[in-house]
Amino acid sequence: MENLILGAFCLILFLFILTGLPLLGALTIGFCLFFGYGLHKGFSFRQVLSMAWQGVLSVKTIFLVFLLIGMLTALWRAAGTIGYIIALAVQFIRPSVFLLLTFWLNCAVSFLLGTSFGTAATMGVITLSLGETLGVPGLYSGGAILAGAYFGDRMSPVSTSALLVSVLTETDIYRNIAHMARFALVPFIVSSAFYLALGFALPGVGKMGDMISGLYDLYNFTPWLVLPAVSILVLSFFRVSVKKNMVVSILCAFALSHFVQGWSVWHLLKIMVTGYRLSDPQYAGMLSGGGIVSMLRVASIVCLSASFGGIFKGTGLLDGIKSLFQNLEKKVGTYLSIILAALFTGMVSCNQTLSIVLTHQLCAPFVTDREKLALDLENTAVVISPLIPWSIACATILDTTGAPHEAVVLAVYLVLLPVWGLVQSRKISHQPITNH
């Protein structure tokens, strides 16, 4: 029964993706399937509803982050912060190296912030808008942003996913980071070479100069406009929490929007909710967007996927899967089993955190070296979840920046990490990590 339910859900997801139907529809059908399974197991309607609600409550802090991201991205546009940075940057950045710089900049910010969501709302929004100005399609820059956003999410000392892995495996987070840094060297170099080569293959830029000169007609430019972005970086160095960091940036952008750009307070409040809009079609795609409303879709995805986790935990839906993976490990090997477990849990849970927890539960019985297990989880569950289009980890980043969902295919760094691990596992069979 459990395998039938899970198989049906995966089939529905694939059908919705292939036909281009909204993923929210597939997730809603999945919720009904899992809810019905709970009723079939003898739980009351009220009990299953409570399980789903507990799952949503487990990620309640994410909703506050979504509110802050919506307000931040709208006010950065209204204040002229993004426009000013674009006007400055295009004088020095060429399209041929833009994708490489996009990857590196998002890697750096994600390492400082320790969060992929915060990176997408700041450097991700800037680099995607800058790319559109340079004539770089969002498909390409979106892939580089997605890959860079999870560079720090995987191995930053202030990353919640890195901390979660260390807690689950009972290992030291700083030793884990050292192992991850050595392991990631080859995938990082290959990814950088890929984005550099892809950048050189891009067609030339059209009327970039005309577009940049037009920005000076839209905003009152002053160096103070970089303050909301600079505050993010400075406060990150001082390890200020991401939420407080965003609030400071929002306040700075609000003040600049009012005193420099001349927007009224009431209009700015409206912009924070509905987003910043430009009527000029030449700039609308580049600078319009943001607002709390823009985060409703991804918030709905979070609600549904988090409710899955609550139902899984309450009904024991995945308990029977453990023995299947233990048998699979004997046939295909440890590392490939972990990859498949991470892919399965990521597809079903639609949630990076839950995928990490479930992958650990499925694979811990056959991995005795805890530090090796921690590294394997970081190279599979942490980075495979962002490669699944209907996962929160993927949808949030791409929706926040405005990149097309097809951009996931160009997040090569996230693909190379598990592949490189598979190559390494063929060379060294289950050897424990040693001190250097």
C-alpha cells in the first residue's frame, strides 16, 4: 500500500512537469493521497489534519523569511539600489565573464549568510537583473545563481543545513567543513570552467549603452543607494542573524526610497505588499518584481510539502522503505544507495531539511563512519534537493530571483558534487576519513 501511494505521487509529479501544469496542483493531489492513507490506516480526520498542521508548524519560521524577502526585493527595486549597482557594474563586467562572476558572487554571499534564501533575495536578484541588462538570458544566470546559493548553504559555519547534518551524525561542524572544502575543490573548478566557457559562447550584447543611460531617467542616483546591499555584507561579517540583517536592509531601502526617490510612505507600504512595477516595457522585466504577493506561490508549496512531512511522521508511511534501501546497499554499494535515498526523499518530501533527516534515517544503518556519513549527506541530500523543481529548495530560489524553472539544468556545481562523490567511491571503497 505504501509503495503504491508513493509511486502514484511520483507519477503525478512527473506528469504535471511533462505537461507544464502547475506544480501546486500535483502537490495538492499528493496531499489528498497522503491524507487518504492516514484515514486508511485508522486515524481520524482530525488526527491526520493535526499531523499535517504539525508539519507546517515545523517550518513556520520560513514564512517570516518569505515576508522579509518579499519586502526586501521590492524596496531594493524602488530605492534604486539594484538599478544603481547595475549602472556601475556594466562599466566593468563583460558578458563573457558574467556567468562565472555570478557563480562566484553568489558563492561568496551564501558562505557569509549561510542561507540560500537570503542569497537569492540579495545577490541573486542583483545578478539576474544585471544579466538581463547585459543580454544574458535568465536561463543561464539562474543556473549559476542556484548553484552558488547552495555553495554556502552546504558548507558555511552559519548554515542551518550544515549544523543539522553535524547534529544528526554527532560530528564536529568545523571538521565537516574542512572535509567538504577539500572534496569540493574539483567540482568547484570544473563548474567555474563551465560557466566561463558558457559565457564566451553567449551572443553579443545589443543596445546596452542605451539601456544604462535610461536608468538615470528612472532614478535619482547617489552612492548612498548601495547602503542596503552593503549592510547585508557588513552585518554578515559580524554574524548578525539573517532575519535581523534583512530588517536593517529593509529599513535602509525604505528610507532611501522615501527621501532620495521621493516615494510616499503609503505608496511604499503598497510596494512592499504588491511589488515594484514599471510601466516601461524596456525595464519592466529587469526591475519590476518583489513584494509579499510574489512569495505566495512558494509559501503555498512550503505549506503543502511541510504537511507531507507531518503525515509521514505520524502515519509511519516511510518506515517500510528502510529495509528496501538496506537491501539496495548490498547490491549497488553504499554511496549510490545514499544518492538514490536522497533523490527519493527529496522528490517525496519536497523539502531539503526533511530530505536530510529522512536520508540519514534510511542510510545511517549501513554507514559506520560518522564523519564519512556527514560528508555523504552534504554531497547528496543537501544538494540534490535544490535540483528537484517542485522542492522548496529549488522553487524558492528561482521564484525569488525571477529565473525560469528550466534554469535548474545549469546548476552544474550541484550536479557535480554527488557525481564526484560517486567517482571517488569507486576509487576508495568505504575508507574512513583520516586527519590531515
